[in-house]
Amino acid sequence: MGQAGTARGRPRTFDRDAALAAATRLFWERGYEATSLNELTEAMGIRPGSLYAAFGDKKALFKEVVHAYARSPVGAFIGVALREEPTAYQAFARILREAATIYPDPSHPAGCLTISAATNVTVQDAEIAAFLRDLRNANLVVLQDHLRTAQQDGELPPHADPRALAGYFAVVIQGMSQRARDGADATELAEIAELALTAWPKREPGPPS
């Protein structure tokens, strides 16, 4: 009897990674504010008590979702391009071109989770909006630093403004995410990417010899 009682009292096991993936899709599709705990537990296949035991509250779950997303191919492509490409131009070209294919990919919700998941949050959930804003601003600093290094190495001309250029490309990336959520396909986003790349600073011609 004692063993049977122990078996009955043991918490139901679940696949934590699968549950996290289900929560990611829901937050990505609907945003933080519009996703209820009931919807989360149903999608994740767990009871509310199991959610709290495994992930903490909704805010803690969402933060874990965002960090997992940032390590996934669809969330990490910007950092990967910056690390792998030999020049800043090649890195930024790859980022924009990959965003054009990743953001509208039908295998997952459209756009970027960290760009779109905290729209229209209430005052009580301002912490979530600030959390994502801080992540985006940190990513912007990474872009700025990459461009400053490119300027120091002579790839960008002296008249270029790394801060403004990083801000411009961040705005383009965020806009591409929103266009994907509004139904833009990869062809439209690729055209936007190529147009944005024409803003890359060119060296001014030197004096005639």
C-alpha cells in the first residue's frame, strides 16, 4: 500500500523542452499580455502547479522562453553572422538577407519574438517590456561596437557614423519583423533588405592625381 500511495503521489513527468517549445510558440504568436496561464498550461500539457514548480510564474517562464529563443537558430542568426563573416558589410548583408527568410518562415510564428512579444503590456507588466527593451538595446550596442571596429580597421570611411548606422539597421530589422507579421513574404522582405544595404557608407573619391 505504501508503494502504491507513493506512485499515486508522484508528480506527473513531462518533457520540459517540449513544454518550453509550446510556451515559446504561444508567446511568439500572441505576445506576453494576450497569453493566459490557462492557455499556457493547456499548450504545454501540464497542470498549473507543475508550471510553477518547473518554471516559476508567468514572467519567469517568459524570460526563460526568451533566453531559449535567443540560443535557437531563428533567434541567434544576428550574432552568428557578426562572428562568422570576415567584414562588417558581409555580416550586415547576411543579417538582413537571413531576416528576410527567417521572419516569414511558415514553420514558426512570423517575425521576431523579442521585437513583438511585449506590445500593449499593462502597467503591471512593465517589467516585461523593460526586459525586452534592455535586450534590444544591448543588441544595438553590439551592432554599434561592430561598426566602430570596422571603422577603426578602415572598412568604414571616417565620415560614417557607426551609432546612426547601427540604429538604422536595427530599425530596418524591426520593421521587417513587423512586415512579416502583417503578411509580407520573403520576396518583399528580400527587396527591402537589398534596398537597405544601399545605405552602406561609401568612401568619398579622393582628389584627382
